[in-house]
Amino acid sequence: MAIHTCEALRACSPPLFTSIKLAPNCIRNCKFYVRNCLKNPNNSRKLVLKVKEKLEKEHYSLPVGKNGRDDEDMILWYLKDRRFSVEEAVAKLTKAIRWRQEFGVSDLSEDAVKSMAETGKAYVHDFLDVNDRPVLIVVASKHFPAVHDQHEDEKLCVFLIEKALSKLPAGKEQILGIFDLRGFDTKNADLSFLTFLVKFCSMETVRKEYFTEATIPVNFRD
């Protein structure tokens, strides 16, 4: 069994992959990034237009504008994620845009998440790190699932990821997530919220979505 990011991370923004390290003093340091598969800029432009046209014809009811079906930057990100497969990019984009609609991502604001943000459990740092990445910090010891409403937690999570991504400098594709586990106790554990952040998937999914036959890790082979 393996895990990868769910709609909370994949659909609220361009697709995200995670590379996780364990840092000293029980702080989990996460790097979110997108693999750059771009080979030919001219060809990628044609593929973006092809996805855009396909979305307009087959999913015309989806919203347009930023993070909508005609957002070319977003389309390109999903094409990279799907190894420039038009069909797969369309399928994933459709799912992502609908998820944003259903969750109400565009309606989130500082006021909408104010009460949960005031707990100090998570925030976007005012400064970029030394690699010019926006920084999202989570303080696990301030999360109390028995007290806090899960949907409000989810709204804060999505809002902060959106906020961090909005701070990305031009040409940058990474944000840094720091999970501070100091003082973490059983009362802070929250399996329900974990399933919002990650999706458990089979070895077959790991093999199909992230590797070629030649690059599959040994422990994920048949």
C-alpha cells in the first residue's frame, strides 16, 4: 500500500507531487513539486490548445478564467503531470475543476477561515526560503480533532495551499511544507483529516502513474 496526494492538493491548484524527508527535532520537511517533462515548446503549445478545445466541446459547462477549463497555464501543468497525454490531462482537469466547484475554493477568504487560522495550527510564512519557495508551516500540536470541525480544517488547508501557490515567483514550481511535530500527542492525531490530504492507492497505481517499466522501484515490481 502506498499514498499519494488527493484532491485537496491535486485539484486546488496545479498538480502536486511530494518528496518527503525527515528533518531533525521531529519536524517533517516536505517539498511539493511538479516534474518538468517539457520537451518541445511548440509541440506543448499545440497540446495545450488541443486540451482547451476538447474541454470546450465536451465539458462546456465548466467555468472559465483562472483555474477554469480555458486556463492555459493550468492546462500545461496537467499535461506535464499526465506525460503530455491529452486524454488523461482532460480527464484529470475535468475532475479537478469540478472538485474546486463543489468545495467552493473560489469562495474561500481570510475571513472564511479566520477562526481556524487563529488557532495557529497552520500558516503561510511571510518570507520565501533560500530557494525562493513559499513556505507553508503546520504545527501539529495545535490541531485538536475532538474540538475542531473537520470541514473548517479542510477549508483552512485548501486556502493556505492556494495562498502559498499565489506567492510562487515567476518560473518557480515548488512550495516548501514544514510539519512541526514537536509536542505532538495522541490527542492531535487525526486519521479522518489524513484521508482528506492523501489517498491510499495500490502498487499498480504507483507503477502506472509514477514510473516506467524500467524505473519502477524493486519493492513495487510484481
